[in-house]
Amino acid sequence: IIHVPMQSTKDTYIDESIPFFQIATHGLVTNYIAPVNLSINPSRDLLRSIEYGVLPSFVLTAEPSWKLRYTMSSNMYSTYYQDWLPTVIEFYHSVNENLVLVHDQYITDHQRLAEDVYLTEYENGVTFIVNYSMKPFIYHTTEIAAESFVVLTREGSL
């Protein structure tokens, strides 16, 4: 499934996004977020994809984006593959090393540990802790750097 919602609309009565759809479907279908290269904040999107267990996606073009300016694809404002190749490789390695551990697993727990710090646990015991804040966070004896994540298994950190 592509363009999986990654946050609530935060209407009047909603103050926090809960990944209900992702919890309900993880382990059953493969979900992808909206293209990262068309996002306002790609690094936050990577963290959100790790927290929710959703794979990142990209829209890439062989020609520079400015050539699409006066076409029906003018919304593709940042798609030139040479501009994004290092980021695509970095995201791929991060996701491949980490989400592959839980690709076919159900989410068994998701909770807020502190402001901007979230835990997602899977049925095989793998746990992701995502820290969106600008300060490090200590979970038991594990430090999660600012704007980063850690993967914990039953045996310890990866």
C-alpha cells in the first residue's frame, strides 16, 4: 500500500497521532510512505517510517526536475536521481538493516515513552525506540541519540 498516512489530521479533539492503520496491517501487507524526496522533512519521515514500520519510497527522474516545470508533472519539484542517490542509498541501508527484522511481524506494542520519544515492539521481541527530540534519551541503560533510533532485541542492542 502506498501513501500510507503517517500522522493524524490533529483536529480539535486529537493531540497525538496513533499508528492504528500500521498496527492493524503490519505483518500482513507491505506499506510505503509518500515519496520522501517530495517531503518537507525527509529525515523526520525516515524516523517516522522506522517508528511505524513503514517502508520509505522515492519518485526519481532521469532528467533534472526543472524540465518538468511547465508540464502536468510540475509538482515533481525534487526528483532528479543524481541529487537523491546518496540519500536513497542511506535510507535503503538503514531500512534494510533494521526493518527487515520485522517485515513479516505483527506490532504488539506502541507507546509514547516521553515527549517526542516512541517505542514500537513486534511479536518477535524486536523493539524500535525513536527519538525525535533534540536531546538524547536514556531507555533503561540504552542511550538514543537526538533525532535517531535504536533497535533492541531480546539479547540487547543491535
